[in-house]
Amino acid sequence: MFDTFLREAEADGLLKEYSPEHFLIQAMNGQTPMFFEEHQNIKSNSAVNRAKMDIASTFVANFSCGLQRLASHFCEKDIEKFIKGQLAAGKDNYSEDQFVQAFSEVMVLGFLTDFAGKKVVQATYEPKLQGQSNPEARIEYNDGVVFDVEVKTPCFPKIITIPKDKRGILKPNMVLTREQFSLAKELCQNANIEFMPPRVLKIKDFIKSASNKFEKVDNIEHFNILFINWTLSDFYNVGVNEPIGLIGNPINGIIHCSEAASQIGISDKDLENISAIVIYRDSFDSISQCDYRWHFAAPKRVELILNGSVQSEHVQNIAKKLNRDPMNTSFCEWAPFDWAFDKDEDEITIKTQADSLFRTMMKLSPQGANTFNFSV
């Protein structure tokens, strides 16, 4: 049976404190988890879904195998602690967001230990490093490369609520100066569009938290990798536009623009401790199959953004293992805005406003708007 590992964990009492509402418990009881009903966008455009497979049994079998593979790399005590702790997702006070965090750790660590191209010689869960808290894992490969890994998942509302008296919502995907912020808010108000500020505080918290957990590395064979799973964004249909824009846009992405980073409270020291940031979002296929490699099957599901401290001759140490070429933050196509609307006739108005607003905002930037390749 493919679900043997999970069934044995259940028999050993490791799941006894799980809530009946827990994604995993629903699936093990043969029920399609409510998660998929509440997040219909994830379920769309899926080969697995179109094949009408049994979602519950498919997930349980694949997740069980994923945990079993992790158990072959990490010590038994750590796996048991993970199952009884993080994976329990709040126990009686079940939290879907906590489950997504735990599931993301399983996916990312499973990929890095089994499919990163080199044999793992040692994997340590929550290694004791210099900080007061610990990253998710340290993975050491037989080619001498070491990854310290941290995984983050933001929490968002499940749906976007457009005010009834507004034509839609417009959200910038870049750090704004106070002048740009005021300008964007005013222009949106004049066009009867709801202005939504970019979620810079989430990115700030992720970077500062990860940096505090990582130790200083040489970026030659030892790298600190921050994974951000942006799946449950309220702007699901636009993928990872927002974090890519905030972190890596060529104008003022915080990974290379110290002024923008400083503006939101991120120091040079915070960024020095992070070698690379991987931004991705799950699909129905990657979740049901519990396999991170599904992200490579579709465009713009995963992006790798390198810190400039990684020397060019060592970039491949990261890129090959993550199966992704790094994004060119000096010149790349990116989306300065995301938007939402209820009526089709409002889409053109919002797009036009976004284009006009971007160009006006760039007049307040020393770089200017015509130097960069952008798409709205």
C-alpha cells in the first residue's frame, strides 16, 4: 500500500490530536478536502483533475510516500516531531495556513533531498545555528555544496472583495516612495478604482525572519535559500507577479536596491545572509501529487532570484540543484500592477489607468520609465 507510512503513523498515535477538519484527516477518511472547494482556482486547468482521479486517495498515497522519503534522510525523532507538531497545524484549533506551511516544507525538502541532482550525505532538521531560532533544514550534498533552507507562506483572504461603488482594484507590485504612494492613491480615487497597497510587510517579515535564522556563509559552496510559497494569494490568476516585482524588479527590487529595501526596514545585513530567494506557487497537480517538480511544467510557476553576493562562477551550484536559471533583475519583463474587476468593460479602463499611473510614477524615479521592459 502506498499509504503505509501514514497509516502506521496513525496506528502509532502520531495523528491522534489532529482535528477532523484537517486536510490530511479528511483525505485519509476518503473525503475530498474542503481546501479544494474553497480554492477553486487551484483546481482549474489540471491534467489530474480532468482525469477524474480519486483526489483523496491520490493525495494520501503521494503524501505518505513523500514523508517516507524524508524519513530516509532525516532522523526518526525529527520526523516524529514534525508530524506531531508542525503538520498537526494547530491540532484542535486547526489552521489551514499552518497546514500549507507544513505541506510546503515537505514539498521543498522532498525535492532538495531526492531530486536536486546530487546525493545527500546528511540532512538535519531545524539545525542549531548561531541565531536564536533555526531554519527548516540543512542539506549537505556529496559535491560539497550545503543548502540551509527556510520556507515561508503568506496568509491572504480567500477572495478579493471589490467595493460595490468601485470599478475594480489596482495594486502596485513595487516599493513606493511616499510621493508615489500618494499619487497612486489619488489617481485611483479619481478613476473610481480601489487602491490596494503592495504587501511589502510580508516580504519584509520573510526576509528578516530568514536572515535571523541563517548564519553567514561564503556563497561559494554554502548557500542560504529562502523559499516563498505564494499559492494562496487573493490574486491567484496573476501568479507570482507581486513578490517578483517587490523583490526583483529592475527599477527598485529590494534584492538589489538598498534604498527601497531600507525604506521598508530591510538592512544590507539582512540581505547579505540570503543567497537566493525562490518564489513559487502550487497547482492542483503539485498538491495532489505532492511533487515540487510539477512547478517546472508550466511557465511562471517558479522563479529564482539571486543575491548579488553570489559570484557568477558559483551560480550554477544553485541553479542546477534548483533546476531553474536565475532571473535577470537588471532587465526582465515584469508586471508593475495587478488588478481585479467584476465587469469586463472595466478591464480596459483599469489597464489604461495602470499604464498611465506607471509612467507618471516613473517620472518621480531617477531611472525613468523608458529604460525598462515592463508589461501591464
